[in-house]
Amino acid sequence: MASGADRVRSRRTGRRLALASLFEAEFGQRTATAILERHLTDGEADPEAAAVAREIVGAVVADRDHIDAEIGRLAPRYPVVGLARIDRSLLRGAIGEVLHSATTPARVAIAEWVELARSYSGESTRRLMNGVLGRLATEAGRVPPGPDRRAGDAGPPPEHPPHR
């Protein structure tokens, strides 16, 4: 049985694999699912990481139109087609996990994806994701609104738009 730290590490690896697959699919050569399976065949032997990545990529592939509509609704200043590929991939993966994961609490998924945004994009995208994901999770009933936040309040918009 894996330790708690090993499980966290596996789940993080799964999210990174999902993000890499979603991002590479943005270039249109292969589907995210095919790209993920190639990544898994080429080297990822951790079954938990593979399961997390498959769950996220599967959710995004199956529900992409709805996910994109949610991005447009929650961040109207940032149309999906105008976002940088990495930012679009980050938001899609995060929303896919927040809405569709039966095993990951929304607050954990949000924290993990916001950290990925910090690493792979920048501070403005991190703020955008935090607001969009927090509002989405609250509206979906995945987290209760905090004492200092009303339901539907995604916080102030970022000072600078995400990378384009």
C-alpha cells in the first residue's frame, strides 16, 4: 500500500500527464487521449498516476463544449479561443477534475491546478484560475462559500490578461 506522500506524488504526476496531453492536443496532430496513451506507453508505470490522467483527459474530451462554455460564462473577459494554449489546457483540465472527479475534493483539485498554473503560465493565470475554479466549485455545490466570500463571487479580475 502506498504512503500518503506517494499517493499525493502519483496524483500530481497524473495531473501533469493530463496537462501535457491536453496541451499537445492543442496543436491538432493527435487527440488528447491518443497522446496520453503514448505518454503512458513511453514511460509512466505508476498505475495511480495513469488512472488520474485518464480520468481528467476523459472528462475534458467528453465534456469539452460544456467546459468551454463554463470558462466563457465565468471569465467573459477571457474568451476561450483568445487564451494561450497552455492557459486553455490548464483551465480545461482543472474544470474537468473539479466537476467530474469522484475521488478528489474540489479544494484539493483547485489548489493543485492553481499551483500548476503558477509553474507553467504565470501569476495572472493563477489568479484567473483560482477565481474561476472557486466560483465553479461553489456553484456546483462541491465546496461551501467561505465566510468572507459570497457564492458566485470569483474575486477581482486579474490585473493583466493571461498569456495570449
